[in-house]
Amino acid sequence: MLHRNSLPINLQTYGLLMRLDRMLQALLPHDEMFFTYYDSLAKTIVEAADELRKLPSLAKTEREPVVKKIEQFEEKGDSITHEIFNELNRTFVTPFDREDIHELASAMDDVLDYIDGSAKRFHLYKIKKNYADIQRLTEVVYLSVIEMQRGVSLINNFKHVEEFKKILHQINQYENDADMIFDQAIADLFDNEANPIELIKTKEVLVSLETATDKCEDVANVLETLLIKHA
């Protein structure tokens, strides 16, 4: 039979071991390239989102160069993500858990994929110019990835806990904003669009943009996990 005081002792021992593990990890040499890769990937996502928000105000004949530019950013992001995975395979001691490194890179890559997919759909489906709700969603995507970039820039130092929390809260708020814009846009679309083909095409673009903000929140969730583990 366990002594009734054994559980607190075990918890204390566990806490001590966790502190010792963090101290040991801090003393061991880490591959700092991961932080460089993450910063580069975040910058690429911001650049793609900045191009995305230009699309709704452009005439149909002006969109292709912007879409091509976003596609180039997406390809660059894929290359950076692959470099992160390759570095993970080469590195014995990592700055944080290997699964978290992989999950963060994958989540960020998903954001870029949906930005690229949204741009391509907008162009290929020939969505009408100045569609207000699409414009609003592209702006929310851009604001979300700006906050995501700020959060990613802090993962090499988890001392700024309150700033980190504010960033995560803001990303969540932008995702909520996108949900509200999306819901109202779909309702308006069904009320006002008589052409079923145009309705389907526009709805797909709206869904893709709203999903991009969901993917930003996925990144925030990974960042929050890192904060809990390392702050």
C-alpha cells in the first residue's frame, strides 16, 4: 500500500526532474538554424498574404502576375519547410521537442498553402472586382499572419510570456472575426446571387480564406504548447 504522503513526494520529485531537464537542455549545444528557418518561413507567409489582399481590388486582367508571385512564395515556403525537416533529421539536440518542431513547420506551411489556394481560386474563377467580404477576409488573413510572425519571432526566448499571450489572444480574435465575416458573407451570397455557378465559385473562395485563418489559429495552438512547456 502506498503511503498517503507518497503522491506529493512524487510530484515534487517530478517537478525537480523537469527543472533539471530544462537546465541540462539549456547547457547543451542546440542547432540555432531552426529559428532562422522559422523566421524566414514566417516572413514568406507575410509576403504572400500581403499580395493576397491586393487581389480583390484588381481587374481580372491584372491578377495573374500577383497569383504567380504568391505561387513563388508558396514554393519558397515548401523549400524552407523541407529544410526544417532535413535539419531535424541531422540534429541530435534540438531547441525544443522534435514533434513540436515538426508540427509548427507543418502548421505554418498549411497557412501558406491556403493563401496560395485562395489566390488561385479567386483568379481562375474570375470573381468580380471589389467583392467586399472577400476583401475583408484577405485583410484578416494578413493581420493574422502578422501576429503569427510576431509569435514565431519569440520562440527562441520564452521570457516574454505576457507578450506571447497577447499575440495568441489576438490570433484567436482574428479567427473569430473571420468566422463572423464568413457567416454573413455566405448568408448575403444566398440572398443576392441568383446565378448558382457564381454562388458556388464565390463560396469556395470564401471557404478557402476562412480556412486560412483557422490554420493561423492552429499555429497559435502549437505556439501555446511551446509556451506551456518552456515558459
